Amino acid sequence: MLIDTNKTVSITSANQNFTHLLKKVDEIKDVIIMKRNKPKYVILDFEFYETLITKLMAKEADKIMDEHYEVFEELAK
């Protein structure tokens, strides 16, 4: 997975500058917190999170509908 380095913050920086971290989340909607130079945590703007979850759920629902189309057709009769 490619990570945008503009969205990363060290865990030390996140701990010491939490208010700054939240301002960054407000600006760019998501921030990745690095621990030992590896992505460890993600902080998301709540509206952005809701959008991601809604899109994911819709995608999964479409997948289920496609996989079981015949069953749903039969149930609709």
C-alpha cells in the first residue's frame, strides 16, 4: 500500500502535539500515525469515516446481490 507522506505523523509528535494533529485531521480528513517507522494507527475525520463506511457497505451489498441474484429473483416472486 502506498502511503502519502504528507499524511503521516510520528507517534511522538502525535503525543506531544495532539491539538496540531487534530487540526491536521480537520484539514486533510485522515492522518496516519507511524510507530517505529511503520504505519500503526489512523485518525479519521468522523464525516470522512462515515463516507468510507457507507461506500464499503454499498460495495459489499452489491457484491452479495451479484453473487446471489437468482435467489433474490426467486424470493421476489
